[in-house]
Amino acid sequence: MSHDHKPTDRRDFLLTLGAGAGVAAITVQAAASLRSLVPNVSYDSPTTVKLGPPSDFPDGLKFLPDERVLVFREGNTFHAISAVCTHLGCTVRAEALPNPQTTEAGGAALRLTHRFLCPCHGSEYKGDGTNVAGPAPKPLAWFRLLLAPDDGQLVIDLADEVGRDFRLTVG
């Protein structure tokens, strides 16, 4: 009868124990590092915001400073344009045009009553948000508007950019 089984000596036991502890330490550290990438709490602003009843919006332009959005109303039709300059994120300033113009935005007629100027670096935008001068690399974003089903308030989704042909018509 042969005995192939070699008895474990103290050195092998300590080597196995040390390697196991090293693997366990690396595993715990890797798990902690990955967990740190997931936030416990999000302090981001909500992307969907109720703006109020449509009757609170006069014909023309209304600036909403908390959302940094320009909401336009023409009769029962609404659209919203970001007031955040596409250069470095300053809030653009609206300037009324002496004579309103009409242009085509996304295939639909749009009456331009204002232009927008960035006070930080001089970017200039047409009334439909198109960048025309300065360092701004792209036009101002347009956002989706909708009506809240529960109370009929105007709602903006700041995470949903839409084309320049978007209009919300309130019936």
C-alpha cells in the first residue's frame, strides 16, 4: 500500500493562506472601487418640469430663469428654446427685434420677434436659436413641451431635444 498523499507542512499551509488573503483583499478593493462609481443620491435637477397653466403665458416670449428656457406662444401654439449659450453655458439675453421677421424652422413657418445675445463672449443667435455670430459652435436647443394629464399644466422635458418643426398646440 503506497501513500501518495503528501502531508501538508506548515510552510505550504501559510503560503496557501497568504495567497487566499491576497486574492480576497484585491477582490474587496475592486468591489469597493466599482461601487464608488454608482452614486447613492443624485442631486441633478429633474428633467421634466411643470411650467404652469398655458394661460399664464402671454403671446410672445416668456423667460423662465430657473429652467433657463425661453417659451414662445403664438395663439394656441407653443415652443421652447434653451437660453444656455452653446459656447460656455452662459444665459443668453433676449433682445426684441424692431420689426418681426418670418422664417422657416424645420419646414414650418416661424415668426421671429427676438434675437439672443450671449453677454459672456458675444455669441449671437437668431430668434429660432440659429447661431449667426461669435464663438457659439451650434444652435440653441429646442425642447419638447407637453400638457400634464392630471392638471393641464405646460410641462417641459429638458432631456428631450426636438427639431425646429416642433410646436405644441393647445386646444
